[in-house]
Amino acid sequence: MVQSDREKVVISGVGIISALGVGIDALWDAMCEGRTGIKRIERFDPSGFASQIAGELEEDAFKVRKIVPKSHRKATKVMCRDTELAVGAAASCVEDAGIQTAATSEEDPTLNPDRVGCHIGAGLISAELNELAAALVTSKKEDGTFDIAHWGSEGMQNLTPLWLLKYLPNMLACHVTIVHDLRGPSNTITCCEASSGLSIAESRRVIQRGDADACLSGGAEDRVNPLALYRQHCTNRLATSNDSSAVVTPFAQDAQGTVVGEGGGILLIESETSCHNRDGQMWCTIEGIGCKQATGECPLKPDATALTNAIQKALDESGCDASAIDVIVPLGSGVPEFDTVEANALATVFGDRLNEIPMITTIPYTGNCMAGNGAIAVGIAAKALKEQHLPVRLGAEDTVNVQAQAAPSTDATLNYALVVSPSEGGQCVAIVLKRGEA
């Protein structure tokens, strides 16, 4: 069934948090000026790691206690960084959409809370080391080794009683719904880089089947953490050069790898009818979404067939031919194995025309925010459609069969955008967006 047979679903608000600041404009302006947010990690000493740079927010750029209402400030004590990012992005989205919620006004909310859902992608949330280490040290033997039996029987009792409550993946959506008093369908999806795209797909389905008028949807994740950085180090996907200005070069012949980041995005996904009834601003329409899973022997390896099928499904659902796509926002992680598969899948769909379609790559600016990366990509695609503009593309001079080499900021005629999100877990999402009303 193509999009024309269903209720149109639009993006009517965009909230982004990245290393370049809070709000879609902070990231967009930096991208149009070619300013990356990747720099040496300051939150902890990274000198023991081969990769010592990341897309990290400035320390004073974002304080969650300043965003939530006074009645919710006590709850910030049990918010991990990932949850803080989601709450911050949601606040930015609500402001951009121009709606009132329980968090922004004592007056009646713009949208019926019973008809507003929430679907947010989350990652493998890493504990804060100061909390964990204080408990772990109590199970240290006299010879300096770790007593796992003592930890199981007594040591873990030294964790604060609410410790686990901070690190459950559904806490992102939980806190956002509580803060804004959203009572519609809610869900959490944890599928690495595909999490945001799958969450947007879930929100769209909920609206189209009539269970909600709108949803806050997207994802957020903080990878600027020693445990998270170590996990990525073990995958051998991180760039070991610490030249923050040119380390991530998606689709380059000599790509070195990726870097981690913190951030994400929350979008207001809304039925076109609801948006028009409240005189809302329509950034763009969601024309089609394709979701597929890798079926190879190892689902952790990228799968060109699954990604090709996801892209084709999104195009088919939108009733849009591949020749209509004006810009592509890929994952573009800079990891050679992933870039090659992504380029091959796109080449299968677009053929020789692929090298003529400009790409917008976000990870060279923000780092890979994993569960939050897809929402950033969709937000930037929506902004490009709205502004009819391509930001500066950071990259190498020589790329593999795609238009991803370094390029200046320029105006462009953009009607359709394709956002592609393969993931470490083998899930693949493709989203076709169409320019909103002028």
C-alpha cells in the first residue's frame, strides 16, 4: 500500500542535541560553516585509548535541570546522560513545533495528551564509573584481585537502591512522557544505529492506524563514556588518528574508521490533519519507510541485500522512483566495511546515477551517536528540504562511487530526500522524505 492510500504523516517539529549544541539550528549553522564538533575528550582522561577524540558537548552547553519544570527536578537525579539528552531534545522539539505541553505551560496543552505517543530509540547505556567503582572496590581482595563471589553476595548491595533505575533503556521515553504528560502509545527500541529510524516507523504506524494524532519520536545515546568507548575499541571500528578536523572521512578510499559521539534527536511526528488543524509548521512529509534485517551467518556484519531491500521498500511505499531522489543522508560512519556495503546497496538501487546524487554526511560533525544518529540524520534531511540547501560536506577528495567527497555549502533544488541507517546489529532502515508546503 503506498502512502497516498493512508493518512499523510508529517514532521512538524525538530529537536537536536549534538556536540555542536542544542537545537537544529546549532548543528545546521555549524555544518553550513564546516565546523566539526569532534575534539579531544574532556570528560575523562582518554590517554589510555588509541582513539581519544569524540563528538562531546561542551560542559556548560546543556543542563537538564534548567529544562524540566521545577516539579520534576528531583527526578533528574535518576537520569543517566542518555535520558538527559532525550529530555533535552524533546524540549527543543516542543519549542520548535510551537506547541504547549504540561512542561511548558499551565494552560491547556495544544494536543490532547491522550492522543500523543512517544517512541524513542536507546542504546546499551553505560554506567557512570564513579558510582560503579565505589561499589566494586568493596569486593577487592587483599592481594588486589576481584572477589566475584563477594560481589554477588555483598558488594553489589553497596550500589544506591535506585542505581539500576538510571540505566534501563526505557527510561528515555519514560521521563519524556512524564515531563510532558504524554499518555498515548509509548515504546522503546534498542537496535544500535537503526533505533531512531525504527522508532519513527513505529510512530508513523501508530498514527496511521488511528491510535494517536502525534508522537515524540527519535533516539539519543551517549558514547562518550570509558565503558562505551572501550566496547567500540574492541570492535576495531574506531579511527586511531586524533586529528579531529579530518579523522572521519565517509566512503573515502583510505577511510580510517569512526569516532563516538553523544547526542540525538526528537521529532514531532504528526498526522497532516492534526498539523493543519493547529496551524502547525510542516517541515516535510514522511512518504515511505523500509525496515529489513540482515539474514547472513553473522547478523553483526553489514548486509548489502538487507539494506537494498529496505531502500527499495521505502521507495515502493512512497510511490517514488529512484530517479526522483535529490539528496541522500547515509550512515556514512567512515568504517570501511560498513561504507562499502552501504555504497554497494545504494549502487544496486540507483545504478550509475548514484555518483550524481549529493550526500549529506553528519558523523564527521557529531561523531557516531548510535541510537541517536538516525534522528540527527532525519532532522538534517528535513532541514535541507526546508532550506533548499546543502551544507558543507567534510570528507576526503577521493571517494568510492558516491558523491561524498569534500564539498562547499551550496543552494540546491531538493524535493525528495532518502535517509539510510544500517546498524551494527544488522537492522536496516530507509526513510523517504518529501519537501513540505512552501
